[in-house]
Amino acid sequence: MTTALIGFAILLFLIVVIRIPIAFSMGIVGFFGFAAVQGLTFENFADFNWKPALSMASKRIVDTAQEYSLSVIPLFILMGNLVTKSGLSQELYRASYAFLGHKKGGLSMATVVACGGFSAICGSSLATSATMAKVAMPPMRKYGYADSLATASIAAGGTLGILIPPSVILVIYGLLTETSIRELFAAGFIPGFLGIFLYLMAVKYVVWRNPEAGPCGEKFTWSERLQALNGVWGVLILFTIVMGGIYLGIFTPTEAAGIGAGGAFVIALARKSLSFGSLFDILTDTARTSAMLFSVLIGALIFSNFINRAGLPDELLTFVTGLDVSPMMVIFVILLVYIVLGMVFESLSMLLLTVPIFFPLVQSLGFDLVWFGIVVVVVTEISLITPPVGMNVFVLSAVLRDIKASTIFKGVTPFWCADILRLILITLIAQISLFLPELLYR
């Protein structure tokens, strides 16, 4: 256990102090840590038998590159990029605005709903925040919304991107823990919509406290509302086919990702939003993002091998069982660790650092790994709007240069509290997450 803790400390030093990218930091510590467990010392460094460590690292790289199920990642990223390019964000916001804009805080509510719909296809919280900032901020400023409420609704709504399926981060969790991806997708559905509902309640609370923060917009007639829905039918059908096919077992998540990418390409062509130049940009961005995720995943798997070989999960289980506390108390301690780490690390780094350590312990305590995956993703969402490193907040402050990050952080406080409430509910009432997986697959 001492070797594993030293390795973890070195990893944090490389990431936080020296600023080495997390993929390389985890790979380096995992490789040399694995070698140290095999008997590597400073005295025998030159004469040490490196074959076990080299074999482990090379096997992880080759196996990951050849893993068929991993093709779901670039395909879902490609689908999200194509949908983004097709201008769906404006159509979703217009449809949401048509139904909600006339209420107090209605434009913020429309932003949350549009973020939820867009993130369901896009799958990226940061991309959702950056895109919706350009779409939703001008009308909210036009009607005199407070900057704190306007930006907070975008930042918080963007966090829905990593939970509502298809979610790349759920795919990565499934691969790390060998958990069914389609069960994870089903489990994320109800908590995702619960998040939208609680965010809408947060908006209502803010305008109840300060009505001037979210004035009413214009009211649409029912014919105008139905007309506004015309622009989103294509994407609604695509989402229904992709997720319905997975839930009903018609095709696998990988096949669904291929169908989704093909359908998004057809939608983009139908909207005449593609050119050879834009298609090249979409493909290169997809390749760049996929390569980054694959590098981080390979580094995490190498680090996980070292952690397991060093015996940290077994030692951690022995330590926890030696304490006179209930298993649920252990879960709450783990969640507290996540919230603290969320103040320092961005979401993907936090997930990859902690899941290899915690999931064997959680499994040994008898908890469902699908439920734990949703809990982890929800607490990871919280980190996206938690100071001082709320990635969604800093993305917004980069896009909206005239608004300070402190203003956005102040505005997201009610949304952060709503997320904490959702986390407690999902943790204590497992059926919120497990109802659909048990209904469909068990």
C-alpha cells in the first residue's frame, strides 16, 4: 500500500506542480510503479529486468487500440460535431424559448432545456456551454437578464452533457470497470431529467428572490410554438432511433454510434450546413479529441495495473472493514473526496484518477457498479461548476470576455445546491438510477 500511495503522490506532483499532461503522468507513474512492485530500485536500475513492465504497457496499448467497443467514442464525438455544425443549438433554443420564454426567468429555463437537449446529442459539457453561450446570451441580454443568472443557466445546463446519454464519460467509466454501457446509458436517463427539473426550480428560486434578474420575454401563440418544433424533429427522431435501439436491444452501443453518426451526417447535408472545408474541420477535430481520450484512457489503464498490483484496493478494503462504519457511510466519504478533488481537477482527470482505486472497494461492499457510475458522474458534474476550477465557468468566461468568472461562480450557487440535492437523492434512493436498467435488461 505504501508503494501505491507514493505513486499517487508522485502522480499529483507531476500533474499539479510540473503540469505534465495527465495521460503521460499516469502512464509514467504506472509504468515505473509497476516496475517498482516487481523489485526495481535505484541500485539495480541499469541491470533491472524491464520485460514485465514493458510487456504490461505494450499489451495495454495494443489491446486498447484493438478494442472494438472503443469505436463508440470517436463515432459519438463525430455525431456531436456534425449536429453542432448543422445549427441544431439555435433550433433547440428557439423551440424551448417558444414554450417557456414568456415566464419570469423563462429565457434561463429555455436555456437549461435547450442545453439538456443539445447535450443529449453532443455528449460534451464544455462544447454545450461554449455553443449555447453564443446562442442564448444575446436574447437574455436583450430582455435585461442579470449576467449572473444568464451565465449560470448556461454553465449549469452544460453539465448535463456528461450524464444524459449518449455520454462519452459513461463509456469510459464502463470500459474502466467492465460495466455494461447500455445499462449505464439507461441508468443515466432519469437522473439526467431530474437534473433539468431541479435546475428549472433553481431558476424559479432566483427570480422569486429577485424578479428583476429574469424578466418575462415575449409570448408565442400555439401555432408559433408548433412551428418552432419543426426545426428539431430530425434530431428528435435521430435521438429516438439511437437511444431506443440501444434500450430495446436492437443494436449495440457501437452500432448505435455508427447509425447516429450517419444520421447526423444526413441531417447536416439536409440543412446544407456542410462544405468540404467544414467537413475536414469536423473530421480533424473528431480525430484530435478521440486521440486525446484514447491517450488518457491508456495512461489510466497502465496506472490501474500498477495500483492493483501494489494491492491498494485490497488494503483499502481491509482498512474500511476494520472501521466500525456502515457501507453507506463509506460512500459518503468517497463523495466528499470527489467534491474536494473537484475544486482542483477537471472532470475527466478526476474520474480516471479515482475510479481504478474506488470501484473495487465499492464492488466489495456489495454496491451496484451501474448505480455507482451514475453517482460518480453526477458528483463529477458538480466539479464542472465548483470553484476554483469549474471548467464550464472558465469556458464561458473565455467566450464572454466582458463577464468575470467571479460573477458566474456567484450565479451558479443555487444550481450547485440543486446538484447536491440530486446527488443525495440518487445516492440514498438507488432505484432512481436502476429502475430503467432493471426494467429493460435484468
